[in-house]
Amino acid sequence: MEESLEIFNQITQDLLKDEKTNPVARHIPSAELYETLDLGLNEDPMEDAAFSESLKELVFSTPRTSTNAFFNQLFGGRNGKAILGDLLAVIMNNSMYTYKAAGPMVGVEKTILRKVCDMIGWDHNADGTFATGGSMTNFMSMLMARDAFNDKIRKEGLAQKLTVYTSEESHYSIPKNAAFSGIGRENVRYVPTDKFGKLIPAELESQIKADIANGYHPVLVNATAGTTVLGAFDPIKPLAKICKEYNVWLHVDGAYCGSVLFSKKYKHLIDGIEEVDSFSFNAHKMLGTPLTCSIIVAKNKKYLHDSFSNDASYLYQTDHDDFNLGKTSLQCGRRNDALKFWTLWKSVGTKGLETMVDHQFNLADVALDYIVDNDDYKVYSYPDSISICFNYKDIPARNICTALYESSELLVGYGSFDGEEFIRLVTINVQNGPEDILQFFKQMETFVSEHEDQLNRLTNA
Ligand SMILES: *Cc1c(COP(=O)(O)O)cnc(C)c1O
């Protein structure tokens, strides 16, 4: 073990140093991957030195998602305290299903969940759990909605036509989960959004009415706090009213931006959150913990228990259900995703988490201010979003993004809304300052000016 830790320290130190001058790893075309790196597995063991060298090369060739040149996805940066927690979780290697196997780590997880429920304004009937990501916490919400509608489904299977509602801009895990849950992809209703990408409540209500008239049973409305492309927030309060009237479960998918819960200034974006049935958010997105750290909380913990508990006498042998977290989780063996969030929260305090969230919106303002005043840019995004969407000099977004990637310059992605495709710059890395955002634009502009011919050729191709 000591030897492996030494290798770990050496590679990590070298990587952190190299990232300062080379924030983007050299791009390896996928077609050349197996010829470029030594990935093969052999019959014979490897010499220690060669092993370390090979491992280092692999690490150095891997996309550098934590640097100031990565804007491609909804995560980024590195928080030392959160990483410390995650490294310790790996060393200890507990499984979170029972108090017998996880001990105080159960308390770590429960403390986070309690605190989140308190911040929402929920009493001791509320509880939650961690799952492997936002797709899976969304899945849990769908299962609870299904079982809350009819608790016989768990035993007998589906015999009724159920429908779920989500906006056209919502995450693709919703139709995936509809397939997993037996509800069926075709029974997902995509509710239109307004020009800001927010779900239109009146459209939801008329769709629900039409479905009921046609013999369907609406079971779930999925609202999004931070849509994947525009970063839009669906209006929770009017949705809660409709859900109450038709007795439908309301879940808020806050995987991307649900962490505004931690900010006094931006919490209004999820106004009405206390009225929903369940809420999920990814601490590995806005709060910058390592992947993955996804939390779901339910206003009434009975539903968590009803949908996810199963007796298992070989597992649950001591302590009360409240301390045996396997009774409310999707998985059986479950890694300790709570500790990294706890080490972060413990070290910076709730105020520190608030500062992180606010900083991301400040960076978004810096980006937006820069492009709205510049005639070369066309802006597609709106305030109160940390996704800055734009086009530059009318060059197709995908051409710029792909060329930047293939030239190992910057990692940024593109998205589309309302028939327009654009670059999406995500200001989620809290280690970045305004200068990093301005540097992004400068670097992209220089790149475009040096490659304008090529970028336009790509357009015509
Ligand atoms: C990222 C995201 C998800 C999925 O979360 P994973 O942890 O990647 O599974 C779901 N919904 C929204 C809105 C997201 O941004």
C-alpha cells in the first residue's frame, strides 16, 4: 500500500505542475487511441518502474477536466478539502448500507441530509439518500411517484397507463427512467417552454387534462432547476398548485443548479421548493465535489422507505432502520459519497458554499457583459444562468468547439434551443476568476482569427 501511495503522490504532483502550463491534454484521436497508449493487458506482471511510467502516461493523456481551460460540462475545478474526503472514503472503503459496516459515516450522511431538509424548510418527516448521479436520483423520484400513485405496482407490476410530464428542455434521463420504471418512453409528455426555456404551467395543465380524459393516470411532474443547455429554472410554485389539484408527485431535478438552495441571493430561483414532493441536486456540479455526489430528499420519508426497502436478514442484523441506510437506497453496496461533501461543508461552512454559488453567477455576469457589448457575438442566454450561450462571427458553434478540441486549445461544448445552435460556456469552476473567463474569449478569438479559413471550410463541407 505504501508503495502505491508513493506512486500516487508522485503522479499527482507531476500532474498538478504540468497542468499549470498545459491546461489541456494533447488530443488523441479515438481512432489512434490503442496505438498511442499502452492499454493492453498481458499474462505476465509488469516491472514496477515500467508500470509507474505507463500509468503516468495514461494520466497525463487524459482530458484535464479540472483546469481553467475546461468549460465543456456542468462540473469543473478541484476543491482540496472535498478531494481529501473522497480519498479517505476510498482508503476506508465502507459500504453505506448498514451502521455495522459504516458506523459514524452513517451520521455524516444523515447530518448532510438533515441540514438540506432544514434549509428547504421540511420537518422530521423528511429524509433523503445519495445515489450514483442525477440520472439515478431522478429515477428514484419516478419510482416514488409511481408507487405513491399505486403501491400495488411494486408487487404486481404495471396494469395501468401512467404518464409523466417534463419540459422539452429537461434532461434525457427522464425518458430513460420511464423505460426503466415500466411507465414507458411513449408516456413521457414533453411540455413546451417559453422563450427563456422555462416550462409553461398552462400547457402542463391542459396536457394533464387531455391525458385524464383519455384514460391515462398522471403520476409525476418533473420540474428542472437549471436546464442542461440554457440553465433555466422552471417556475415551481404554479407547478406545485397544479400537482396538488391533480394529485401528482412533483419532483425538482436540480442536478445542475439546485445548489442555489445555498445562496440567499439566488434561492429565489427555486421559490416554492418546500411545496414539492422530492428534490435532487448534484454536489459534484455547482458545489465542486468530485464526481459523483448526488442527493435526493423527499418531503415524506415514508415514500423512500416504501419504494426502496426490502427485507434482507443476511444484511440487516443490528441497529434500527434509521441507521441502516440500505433501507432507503437504490443500491445495496454503496460507496461513501457523503464524506467528500461533508469535509467540504465542514471546512468552509454553509457561508463558504454560498460564496461558491454566488461566485459562479458573478463569473457568468463577467462573460455575459463581455459578449453583449461586442458585435461579433450573438447572445442566446439570459441572466440568472451560469450557462453562457453565444455564437461568434456567425461561425457554426460545432466547428469552433470541435476545432478547439482537436487542436488541444480549450474544451467547450455546444447546445441548441429553439432551432439555433450555439456555444455553451459553463462558469461552474469556482477556482476560475474573471481573468480566466476573459482569457477564454481572448484565446477563442485568437484561434478563430488564425483558423478562419479552415473554420469556414468546415462550414461548407
Ligand atoms: C447533469 C444533469 C443530470 C444528470 O446527472 P448525472 O449525475 O450526470 O447522472 C440530470 N438533470 C440535469 C438537469 C442535469 O444537468
